[in-house]
Amino acid sequence: MSEVNKTTLYERHLSLGAKMVDFAGWQMPLHYKTGTVQEHLATRKHAGLFDISHMGRFAFSGERAVPFLQHVLSNNAAALDVEESQYTIIPNSSGGAIDDAYLYRFYEDEYLLVVNAANRQKDWNHFQQIRKDFKQLDIIDRSDELVMLSLQGPLSRKFLTGVVDSGLLPEPIRNQLSTVTINGVGVLVGRTGYTGEPLCFELFINSKDALMIWDLLIDAGATPIGLGARDTLRLEAAMPLFGCELGLDAEGNEIPVFAEPLAKYAVSFSGLKGDFVGKNALSRQFKALEKITDRDYSLIKDLPRRIMPVALMGKGIARPGNKVFVGDKLAGYITSGTMIPYWETEGEGLSTRFLDEHAMRAIGLALLDSDLCEADTVEIEVRGRKIPAVIVPYHLRSEAPPCARAILEQDLFKDISAPTAEKVTTKKVRRLLDKAIQNHTWRQRECINLIPSEQTPSAMTRMLSVLDPVGRYAEHKPMKAFLEMEVFFYQGTDFILEVEELLKDELLRYLGCCEVETRLISGQMANTAVFSALVDYLNRADRKAEQRRIRRVMNNHIIKGGHLSAQPMGALRDFVARDPKTEKPAVVNFPVVGDNPYKIDTAATQDVLARYRPELIILGKSVTLHPEPVAQLRSFVRQLDLNSVIMYDMAHVLGLLGSYFQQPFEEGADIVTGSTHKTFFGTQRGIVAANYSREDLRYQLWEAVNRRAFPGSVSNHHLGTLLGLLMAAYEMNYFKDEYQKNVIDNAKAFAMALHDCGLDVAGDKEVSFTETHQVIVNVGYSKGPEIARRLEENNIIVNYQAAPQEEGFTASGALRMGVAEMTRFAMKKEDFKTLAQLIYDVIAERTVKEKVMSLRGRFVDMKYCFTKKDFAHIIEKLHKLI
């Protein structure tokens, strides 16, 4: 390298008025005309564009590429599939960092490692020295041929999408990669970045095309950002900088890698790595960290200090090297610190928005004694005086895309005083009664309810649910000693036994199966019981050893509409094994159709099944527009000779089970779970059903489900709502044909009417956009919460939904709506067409509240249920009892 290097974009920086400085041997922009503060703020509110071409880019290929990377890097390179990336450390033998880096796998046969500019030659020499032991390995320095840009901030997705000709942006998950074309040029894109922004992209571009791409993004609205703001942004996000939080400390000692909190993501002890540089030292640090986390400091010598965020509470600015004290004791040093800008905000929760005013705060990162904790106060020595500061968990939070949000010290440690206990008076009771009546009237007589996971039970179902059993217990289980007769542990339960037997009969008739468990009190609990039962069943031959978890699960990913309870973050968490390769939960997701992400790609699914051979296949979604391919999956399982359990979580579509929609047991499902209060008519409960006969080899799995229901999941199984559910089951079996047909007809008419109004309705137009009760409307990236609130103000109740390409619910750009409840209140196709126009008017910012109330006023009497006039004399008795 020459003594002073210039990136491909050097002249562009000059033309934009950049102040150029020497950084690691490169002429780089420190800031542009508006300055560092405004560039920081522009990134947080809009989108910043960074030239990071000064960083090193090394390509690794050949048969020994992965073994080499496993040896010289701290993370598990073998865990990366194509189009994935990971943060990693280049460790030395003593457990310190030679550098930190990012490893990308854009192609099957090549890995790209991005290293810090100041360490580029050092890293290269380190790799060259070790490569002698690895034949059939190619290492190429691609730093000059590849320009690297970083586009960060809440509008970065909009700006990047606007210039892409073809290809898709990476999946909306950090560290995902893809390839796109921009103005006919291929560009590698990663959802990575070093600013703390939840919307973050880094672009790898051939040097000859870089100026064109830069210009397009600037013209689209991106703000050019210099090194100054890049540093304040990463500091606010508490991300380490080599030479500050990694490398040597202020005393010249090596900073242990695990002193940095990000090390838990950057270091792997997977068996796939074998021995690697620094493994023993890193292992000692990790064990010390585990102890320290539990306030056990017996191994603190292996990790004497750790990097912690600090916020200054007095006037002054912390700078790198400033000493930090606890009393008179030196407790560490500031590693990074300065004054940081942040946007003032107004509102709370989802209604929070950035104002046009900003403020400043003094924050830092510090290498502090490991026995210090969050909320501990310290003093920072600045120019001979000590400034009070507090250790905070973070300065910034990024889990509410599209914006990152500054977290102030005064908001983290507010004094929360105990509320003054107000004396109970009849006034308080009256207020509760009045508000309950107001809410009931508003929801039942003045609002159009379109939440697809909700259903109003009939009057008789509700009345039965508050009768005497509501406060009783009826624990029971079958005992083989009494030939599987149910043994109840409480007296006075004969009526409950009768109710449960009648309920089972009705549900078995409805479901078309052999067995049903009715004691679960929610759909999520039903799923939990199945997962727990499967673990019990898989371990039935060995009751002494630690139970193994489910080795592989296949499901619908939550961003493709999958149920929360079927995700590792939900009910599945404690029952699925860890994949030894990826070190993540052993879950693989159904592939989806390219132009309809709400539908499973069955052809591609067969290949995934063959590769992963899951023990459990979970169908069902919370965003469901189509039947699930149960029959095809059963066929694949047979062809591939898989020992897989096919489970269908029908929480949203349980009330549609039948000839108009889908009959899962006839199609080959083993187990069906469901909520009884969405499209089904019931109270809020859950069920598990199966088609195993007593002669079936898997009947033991069903017995495990019974055990994991009781005593595994419930004691009191809410007998009042159980009684109400029996009435709902009677109503469903009596009225289902007309109800189910009208639900699907209404959904199709509603979806087409919304489309005809000019709204962007998701799904396949060939089937009128839906084959269930649900309709999905795209309203614009991150606009879902705002529009859902506006609809509520006009008495239309929906829920905002993150579309498959969006980063999370706070970035939702869709509305999820269901017609089941209003169909039950007798709305027909023409009424839903009228409603579609009202929804369009609200989205167009018109007020329609009175029209909505007038429309709802025509539909307040429930249909598809047994009415008071049918059982007048009994209803009168019930009212007297209540």
C-alpha cells in the first residue's frame, strides 16, 4: 500500500465539501458541510451513506478454506449457509484480539472477510504465516477491486429498494445477504452495519461501478456521513472499536476478548471448530464470565475487567484514557467517550415520534472492574476533577424498527414510588361497572370487529361460562388399574365428567378423529403440551438419562406468518435441540412461493425434508390465506421414509375445518391443535386432537399428550369456560355448513372489494386473494400501526401486521383482518363491500365514524347460534341464577 491511500470515492467527498483527514493511511472524510452532529442525527432519522472502502476485504476459497477460517477466527464459519454472515474475532493465542472482523458467505465456494483498515496488513501477514499448514487454500486481497458502502438508517430500505432493478433485498433478519442489480450492475448486499440501526445495509460493488451507485443513493436522499459520525453512532450503540475496546488498554495490557459484550456472539466453542487460535484462553474467560454473571467472582482473575456503557451525570465529557474511580479506588478507564446528539421525542410507545429538536448527552464505554454492575455509580476523572457517572445497560435500543431509539440514563433509573392505596368505595365499584358497560357497548354495538383471532361467544355460551363450575376443581386422569377409567381427585364432579364426555363426543364428530384432549386453556398451551409430550415419547426407552430434545423441527417462520407458539422464541423453545452446526435451535422453515410468501412451496419442501429429516413438522399460521399442504407432506414423508409427526396448528382456522376449507385428518395429519375462540365459536381455550387408535405404535405419544395436559400443564382447567365450550361445540356442529360457506364467501368478496378500491391486497388474485377468513392489505412500510390506530378511531378494529419482507411488528406495513366475527353477526358480501369503501376512506384520511356506527347498528344480533326464543324458559332461569 502507498503511504497515503485514496478510495475510489475521494473526488466525490471533495465535491461534497468533506473535511478530509488521514485515517489509518487513508484520506477519509471526517465530516461534510453540516458537521458530525447533523450527520449523526440524519442517520438516526433518515439514512446515512458511508464510504468504508478503506477497510480490508480478503476472499478465501478452496477445499481448506473452512478449516482455515475455523482455526484463525473465533466464530463458527461452518455455521454459515450461503447468503449469511457473522461477526467474528481474529484472536491471538493469549485470548486477546488481533482484530475484529465480519465474515460473509455470498457464494457457495467463497468467504469474504472484512477487517479494519488499520489492521489490514497485520491481519494479512498473520493469515499468511498460518496458511503454510493449510494446502489447497486460496487467499486473495480484494480490497482494491471491491468498493464497500454502508447505508444505515430508517429510510435506507426505501432508498435502496428505489434503485434496485432486480433481485430481492436480504431477508429482514440481521446478517442475511443477497445479490441485486442496480442500473444493470451486480451488487452484493448484507444486512449488516456498525451504527446500531435496525435497518442497515452494506454494499460490495466493483470499483468501476462505485461512483454510479454512490450517486444514485445520494440522489435518492441518503446523507453522506464521515468518520466522526460513524464513531459517535457506533459508540451510542456500544459497539467496540479496535484500539479502544479491543487490543491494548490504557495501561498497555491486553484486553481479553470476553471483556467485550459482543464476544458472546463472536466466539464459538462448537465441536466443528476443533482446536483454534486462543481457544484455551477464551474458554477460561468464558467460564469466568459465566461465574461473574451470577455474581460469583472466584474466577475473576481470568476476566478482571469488562467493557460497560457509562452515562455522565455531571457536566463534562469523558475521553479515552480518563480514569474511573469507585471512591478512592481506581476501577478502570474510559475506552471511548464524547458528547452524543439525540432527537427529542414526544408521545409514548408506538406513538413516539422524533421531533425536529435535538439535545446532547455525555456518554462513554469503559473498561471497568468485573465486580461492578449496572446501576452502580462511579466517578470519571476529567481534567483533574471527578464527574459522577452511572453504569447503564445500554445507550440505544434497536428492537423497534425502523428506528433506533436513544435511551437516557434518567429514564432507565427512575424512582418508582409505590402507588398510594385509594380506599375502596362504592364510587370505585360504580366506575368499574360503568366503564365495563361502556366498553361492551362500544365493542359489541358500535364497532366493526375484524381481528381474525377473535370471536364473540353466543349469549348462552357466555351465561354457561359463569355458572357454578366456574370456581370449582375437577382434576382427573385415567388409571390403567381401573381399565383406563378417569379417576377424579375431587368430589362433586359428576356433572363435569358428563360435560367433558359430551364435549369430547361433539369435538370428535366435528374433527373426524379418534382422540381429543379438552383440558388445555389456550392454543399456545395446547402446543406446549404436544411439544413436551413428544420429548417424553422420544425418551420413553430411557428414563434415567437426561432427556434429549426434538432433533429437528420444520415450521413456518414467524416472518412468513408462522404461529408464535411454534417458534423457538415461543412454546417450542424448551423442547427443540440445538443444531450442532449452526448452534441455533434446530428449526428449518418451509420454503415459500416466490410471488406469494403466504403459501408453502411444496416442490421445494420435498428437498428440504430430504435434507433435514425432521422429527416434527408443524403446519399452521397466524397469517393464513391458504390451506396447508397436509396431503402432499404426508406423501413426501412416506416416500422419504421419515419418522416424522405431522402436526397442524389450526388455531386460526379450527372453525373452518370441513369440506369448504380443509379436513386435516383425512389428508394425513397426525395431531391437530387449536384455539377454540377464533373462527370456532367457543370460549378462550385450546384443544389437542389425534387420529391414533390404541393399536397404533404411536398411541404412547397420545398418552403422553394426556399426561402433559394434566398434570403437566393445568391443575384447574377452568371448568366454567369448559361448560361454555360444550354449548359452542353444539352450535358449531349444528350451524357449521352455512357459517363456514358464508365466512369464505365474505372473505373473498371483502378482499376483492378492497382491491377494487385501489388498495394493495396480498395473496393470489386467482382465488380472490384468500381461501380462509383472513384478508391482508399492504398499506406502506411501517404505516401499519398508524393506520390501525386511525381505523380504531373510526370504530373499525383490525390489527397491524408485519409483511414477510418487513423487519418486525413496529415496522408493520400491512393490516390483518378477518371476517368470521362479523359474519356471525349476519354481515353478507354486500355489507363487506360497503365496509371496504369505509376502510379505504380512513386510509385516505377521511372520517367515517358515524357511517361505521350506522353500519354496525344493523348487525348486533348474533346468528349461527341457539337463541333465547328457542329456550326462553330456561334462559329466564339462568338469568335468575346469575
